[in-house]
Amino acid sequence: MCGIIGVIGTGQAAPLVLDGLRRLEYRGYDSAGIATLVNGHIERRRAEGKLVNLADALSQKPLAGTIGIGHTRWATHGAPTEVNAHPHGTARVAVVHNGIIENHAELRAELEAKGQVFTTETDTETVAQLVDLFLQNGLEPIAAASAAFARLEGAYALALIFAGHPELIIGVQRGAPLAIGFGEEAMYLGSDAMALAPLTRRIAYLEDGDWVVLSRQSAAFFNRDDQPVKREIKLTNLTGAAIGKGNFRHFMEKELHEHPVVIGDVLHKMIDQSSKMLVLPEFPFALESISRITISACGSAFYAGLTGRFWLESLAGIAADADVASEFRYRAPPLDANGLGLLVSQSGETADTLAALRYMKSRSQKVLSILNVPESSMARESDAILETIAGPEIGVASTKAFTAQLTVLAVLALGIARARGALTDTQIAALTDALLEIPAKAAQILINDAPIRALAARIAEARDVLYLGRGACFPIALEGALKLKETSYIHAEAYAAGELKHGPIALIDKAMPVIAIAPSGPLFEKTASNLQEAAARGGQIIVFSDAAGAAKLEKIAAETIIIPDIDPFAAPILYAIPVQMLAYHVAILKGTDVDQPRNLAKSVTVE
Ligand code: F6R
């Protein structure tokens, strides 16, 4: 979603800002822009579409100046045009903005009545016009910005520069994150530490409500009540280098190939390799005293959570609920006094998941988050976190972070089972053995990808695709359908296989591929019966199963993808990989922008 960067230094700001924007591209955007101060005056370059267009605009008409702000915009209010691209501003102030100003219509009416002349339909311009009015009324920039922040409602992060003030950037975090970078004779501000990684490792994070005044040498922090506060400078481990595609064509392809290493890293961290014992951190709550677990997340992370629910209930015998974060809090669900809130998020910034976390805290839940970004807002607000240590995930469609989430959830479920005495040590050791087999088997799938590529050619011709799964593999069917939709724009739906006959079976005809995630295991025969029903209606049955399962379905399967044998407990993690690979190869055949599919954002910081 929108990305913000700001630079004050001694050299030219625009190239650094453009480079920072490139590092924010992964969040998803549809226009971009930069503003600097040239001889004290605000100058802007903006462009619709990808950053290459902005880079062209800058090479035709370079921007001088040692201070600058930049933005990648994911359209919310107003189409993704150059006019609506940020920075917005007046002659006195320029603003970049991530999030939504909810009271923008009311502010706009008030400002227009006072003579401010708007040039766009965006909510962001109301911020610029409001600050502008305060400046015209004689306030200095810092006072004008603080007065404006007090009037804004919504969830947002902003960065502002002011004409005639070449040493001043003001930033604010109210619901969307901002990181501050400390350089040598330079200060930076960015939506995340990733954007700042090549510039500095010294990062401070604003707390929600904070605002910050940057000069070339310092940062002064204030809280929501305008009181000066201190924010700790931390050394980030992110490096400027950890962001290339290596020898791969796309980030998604590279990240798919990272599955074995990422899953292996998680297992290595959470399972002692010699004793096979689980290694969980000391939580600030006792696992055995938790009465119920409430899981919330969005998109793929939610599907990981659904799989986690299955494991928690079936292995640890603990009551668990799972709900998409955008719905969860609006039901005002009553939560157990000894309940644990469990959030799952790659970015740790997803607005709905963050709001679910806050709801859980307001209902006295202990909160544990499974996160890939340990420096994220959710990390700061959780009682405890488990890191997925998948490394930066740049492809907008989640791949390796998803299997890392599943792996963490699997080990957590075993840990809770152990704490509750629901499984014996021997049973746990057998299940950890099953998990430890995944990396090598994942590598086999990645190496032998020819059948998946061949299947992709068939799926690329389809208009609609149905995915089926049962038990812990139902969420993997959901993941398959989501990955296909988002990367290749083919309509796909996933159903619990037993639901097929309650409606979706009406869709089945010869043109409809029906992809079954059907590893051998306790639910295999049931899934097989549902596939017989689909085959009897002419559907093209495509089976993802092991050799034994594939043999049983040979007569009805139009195509089969053979997956290495795996214990049913570990199967969802392994089966997620070919399902994502299929989506990738279909997207390549369809020629879509696989790393940044249309309309999507990586870090969804609006509700
Ligand atoms: C799908 C995808 C999204 C994210 C969702 C949650 O491929 O990437 O569905 O899983 O937006 O994002 P995080 O995990 O950052 O909270």
C-alpha cells in the first residue's frame, strides 16, 4: 500500500528518494511522486503507473534540492492519475500521506468556505490546505502542522515539507507506521525500515499518535498530546542488499524457491535437532492455563490461521476460533478471561489485523502474534511474538511467508499440546519428525516442476477453477484459489470438498477444472467420494496427491501432480508449495505482472 520516504541531507535528495521508493514498490502502488525544495520553493514531479515513469519525468526535468519527500500511491480516494499522485500541496507546503483522512469531506467544505482552492479530489489535499491555512494565519510550520494533526480523523501517516524551510520535515503516525533513520549529517523517514536500509541501520519507530520534527542533524519526537518524548534508536538487521531477485525472473519465483530454506530455518529455531524437543520462547503467560484461542488475520495469513485452528483443536484439544480480521471485531465477540488472541501477519502492519489485536487487548486477552517483520506495529503491541524469519517478502502475493506461518503454527500447536498434556513426548517426537521431512521434500517439488508447468497450460485456458480440500487441507485449497485469482486474474473458488454437493456442484461441466488437494490420510476416502461426484458430472479432475492417493484416483483424474509422501499432519505445509507454484506458472502464461498484480497492495494499511 502507499509508501512514504523523506530525506534531509547535504547531497541531492531526489535520487535517494527515488531509490527509497523502489524499495517500497513491493507494497503495491499505481502512481508515484517526489517533491523537493529548490531555492526554497516546492517543486514536484509525479507520474501515473510504475516508478519507471517517474524516473523518466525526473530525467527529463531533474529536481534539485537537499530535502525531499516521495510517495508511492495505492489509490483510495480518486483514480490513480498523475493529478491525484502525491505529493499534494500548495506553494507553502507539500504532503505525502498513507492511510485515509476520514473527515476529509467536512474539512474540505470548511476550508473551501474560507477561500482555500482545491485542485484534486483526494483526501490528502485537505491536509495540505489545512496546514496552508494555518500558515497563512501566521503560525510557524511546526505549530501549523500540530494544529492540523489535531483536526484530522482516520488512520494515517504523513510527511510534510515547507517552502523556505530547507531543514525541516515533519512526520506523524496515527494508525499507519513511520520509521525514522539517523544518518551522518542526514535524517530519513520512511514507511518501513526496508525503505531506509541502504541509508542507515539506526532506526527509531514512532509510537502510535507520535509526530516528529526532523532537521538534518536531529529528530524531536512528540506524543499525541504534543509532549516531547524519547524514542529509542535501534540497529536494524535489514540490509540494503537483501532485496534483489538473484537469478530469478520474479520475486515470486525467487520466494517460491526459498520455501525449503525458510521452513528449515523455522524448524531449526523451534525444534532442537538432536533431542527433537520443541524450543518455544518463554511467554509472558502460561500455555497450559489458556482456555481458548482466538485467531484473526487477513488473506493468506488467515488461511494459515485456519490450518492452525485445525491443529490446535485436533492435536492440542484446545477450543480455537478463527475469523477474518475485517469482520472479527465488528461482531464484538465475547472472549474468555483466560483467552489468548493469536494474530498472523507477514507485514505486521495490516490495518484490520492490527485493529483485531487492539480489540483483543481491550478484552483482556493475552496477545501472541506470528509475524515476519519483528519491527512492525503488531510486534510492538503484542505481549509476545513468534517470528517467521522468512526474510523480506517482496512479491505482493505471499508465498514463503505463508509456509513459514504454517510451520510456526504447527510447532506452536505441538507446544500447546505438550503444555496441556494432550500428546505424549513420543507422539510429539513423531510429529516433529514429520515436520523435519518437509524441507527436503519441498526441494524435490521445486526441482521437479515440469508437471506443474504442464498443468499450468491447461489452467491458463480456464475461465473458472474450483479447488477442493478437507480438514487441514481445506485452507490450502483456499490458498490455491486466492493465489490463482490474484496472480493470473482467473476466477477461482475453494470449497470444503463435502460442501460441493450443497450447491457448487451445479457449476461443474467439461470446462471446469476441479483441483483437489488430497493427500493420503484419514480424510482421503471422503475427498475421493466427492471427486467421484464431480467426475460423474464431467468436471476435469486434477489431483494433488502422493503416489498411493494418485493411484486410487487414476481412473477419474485428468491430470495428477504427485507430491512426495508425507505425514498428514505436515501435508498442508508441503502441499501449499505446488499450489502456489501452479498459480505462478499460470500467471507467467497469462503475462500478468506477477510480482505486483493489478489493484493489490502488499501491506494493507487501510481498513
Ligand atoms: C495473498 C496475500 C494477502 C496477505 C494479506 C495479509 O497472497 O499476500 O492475502 O496474506 O493481505 O497480509 P499480512 O500477512 O501482511 O497481514
